[in-house]
Amino acid sequence: METVAIVNGERYLALRVRLETGLRKLLAPSSPSLNTLFNAMAYGVFEPGKCLRPLLAYSACEAMGGSLEAADSVACAVELMHAYSLIHDDLPALDDALVRRGKPALHVAYGESTALIAGDALQALAFESLAQSSSVDAETRLRMVTVLAKAAGPSGLAGGQFLDMALAGARPTPEQIGEMQWLKTGALIEASVVLGAMASSAGLDTKRFRAIKAYAGHIGRAFQVRDDILDVIGDQAVVGKAIHADQYADKSTAVSLLGLQGARHYAWKLLSDALTALAECGPQANALRQLAHVVVERER
């Protein structure tokens, strides 16, 4: 069972079924001639990922008083966007990774050109899912699309990947490493939480929404720090991808900057800050609290 199941096995499995039902509808081939493309897209999306971002979206929506149904389109959108980012990260021109989630990377299984197109298609499908949300009004949907676009573009995933490559072999400042990690990983995690909260249709100019957004920023950074730690101490069979890859590629990480113990202390501080941010949110935010622990304590 996945690491996230530590939080609550029954809840995790129920949310996973809910998410996969929505994803399979979106990934149903629109034409027999496109079966290979849709199969490649599905290969990059399904099993055995952690589905952390959708879980955060669902939990943030509930923390704001919304329903699971209201967060379905967000959960699908952020998982599709995340899958796209992994597919492109693994390409020979970028990280040149052969394994992802314990199986051959998409470009290994389907070829580089199909992997490129599948990633592009998943990104577009993410916006389609978000734009079709029926639980919020049109103005809010537009704002949600803007949030996701910023998290995916030069102020998010794309910018982070660029800096990740540009800083390889360099000796960047702590600020540069922090910026790269935030854009590459933290921005989409923050967006997953924020979009889930927005899907609740509750007021956004509230103390609770601001607290949840602050929480999202802390765990977004903590996730990447834990990734850096696992690249050093993780078990490849558990992590599901090559370890020591950052070291071999001379990448700049929290561990290379702070040392292993320093990175661990930083991750725990970010966890503490995330939980403090939720101090006034009450029991509705308990799932978010549990997920913050998962981010910092996970083994994959």
C-alpha cells in the first residue's frame, strides 16, 4: 500500500477510487486512431503514484467546508499536471531518467516523440478538467485556471525545470536553490491546496483560507527537501526511481547546501510551520495536518 495510506487506509482507498474514476473518464480515447496516444497518457498517470496532490486538494476543500464532489475536477487536474511534469522531466534532453514509479519511464516504454506529445496532451487535459468544474461560478473557474497556469508555467514548473538544468554543476546561492525548488515542486503543491480550497465556494478573503494557503507554502518546500534527502538515503526499490541521481548530475539540493542533518532539521521546521499555520482551522483540517506529516516522513 502507498505511503499516503499511513494517514487513513480506508479514506485513502476511497479517494483513490474516486480520483481514478474521474481520470479514466478524461483519458477515454476520443478516436480509435489515437489509442496509442491515450494508452501512453494513461501509462504516465496510473499506478503506482502517491496521488498526494489530489489528496491535498480534496482535504483542503473539506477544510473549507466543501464536499468531495466539489473538488473532483481539481483533483484530476493537478494529478494530470503532475504526470505531465514527470514525463517531461524524465526525457533524455532533461534528466534522462530510465525509471519512474518503479517501471520504465514513458519515453523508454513508448518512445521519445510519443512521450513528448503525451505530456503536452496531459497538460492541456488538466486545464480542460479544471475549466469544466460545475461546482463553482464562472468567475471563480477563471481564477482557478489562472492559479494552475501560473503553477505550470515560467513562474512554476517550467521555470523550475529550467533553473534545475541551468544550475547543474554550478555553486548556487541558498536563495537560488530555494527559488528552483519552489518553482519546480512547491508551486504545484501550493496550487493543489489553494485550488481545493477555492473549489469549496467558501469565501477566499477569510482567515481560514489564508491559513490554508500559508500551510501549502510550507509543505510545498518540505516535499522537495524530503525528495533531496531520499535521493541520498532512499531505497531505490521503495522510492521507485534512481537514487543518487542528483549527486551524479551535480545538481544543487537542500542536502548539498545544508548537509543531510541540516536538511532533515529544515524539513521538520517546515512541518512545524505548516501545522502552526493551521492552528485556528479546527478539526476540519485534520486531514491536512496528517498529510503534512506524510510529506516529511515518507519513504518514497
